[in-house]
Amino acid sequence: MARKKTKSNHGRAPGKTQISISLPEDLVSKIDKIADVENRNRSNFIATHLESLADDQEAAEPAGTFKTAKKAAKKAAKKATKKKR
């Protein structure tokens, strides 16, 4: 019987997705300095602040707008995952 393929997260914590972005060097330097002062790593610092920004945006938007966009993004991600199989 064939083994079912499982999605590997390459050693990352469950529920986490690795992304790649390009940022200006001076911004990365600022982020690193602040993260160091807060005794955090760059990834944690960026993720925490992006989550806070998204939460603030969700609270500021008319009811349903952010949730609709969030739902559409999840649907697109699922569709992309199915195409990879």
C-alpha cells in the first residue's frame, strides 16, 4: 500500500509558513536594533508587528470586509496547494 504524502514544514513550528521579502538595508538594520533591545529575533519581531497591524486593520474596517479578504486568501491558498499535488 502506498504511503500518503504528508506536507513537510522543514523543521518549522506547526502552523508556520516561511516567506521571503526584500527590504531596504537601513530598515533591516533598524528592525535588528529594536529586536535586539527587546531580546527578540528578527522573525519574531516582524511577525508580531505584522499581526498587530492586521488586527488593527481588521478592527478599523467595516464589518465583513477584512474577513471576506481573509477568507478569499485562504481559498486561494487551498487552491494553490491542490494544484501542487
